[in-house]
Amino acid sequence: MSQVAFVLVVLAAFQLKHFICDGPLQTLSMVQAKSHYGRWLGVLHAAIHGAGTLVVFLLAGTGSALVLALADFVIHYHIDFTKENIVKKMGWSTSNGPFWWALSADQGLHHLTYLALVWFSLKP
């Protein structure tokens, strides 16, 4: 498989992983916990993402899979924590435009994280 094909396949796998972890595997209790630093269910949500990243990189045969998965766990946790606290501090809800901007920024940062992780996975 060419390097370009590898990147595209892994990024597609991350899109699927992200949908599963942020959709069906995320509970309302997890969402509510994300604004409280260190709260178990917020940590669990990020750990599920880290586990998904580990699976993607193991299936791709990436030697640094565990380190990259741990990085995703830490980064994902802090992106979510920051977004939730900004939304809470500003009093935004789903009926406010800025809520959706914050959500879009959050999701964009997660996907940029995947780009960075794939880039690091290609380093010798």
C-alpha cells in the first residue's frame, strides 16, 4: 500500500472511530461530566477515544500505536473539557449560534489531532 493510500485509509478509519466514540458510545452522563476536570465519566469518554485510536493504529501496523493512543486520550480530554467550560461559562445552549461554533471548533480540533497523529505515525 502506498503512503498516500495508508494515510487515506487510516484517516477514514478515524472518521468512523470518532463517530462511534462520540455517538453511540457517549452517554449524556459523559457529556455532563466533561466540564468537571478529572470526573470519571469525562475521563472514560476520552479513554474510549484513546482505545479506538489504539485499535486503528494496531490494525494499521503502527509501531508507536500505544504512545499515539495515549496522546489522543490526553488531547481529546482537554479539547472536550475546554469546549464544555467555554459553553458553560458563556451560557450557550443548542439554541445559540455560538454553541454550534464551539461544537464545530471542538470537532475540528479532534480531526486536526487525527491528522497530526497520522503524520507522527509516519515518522521513522
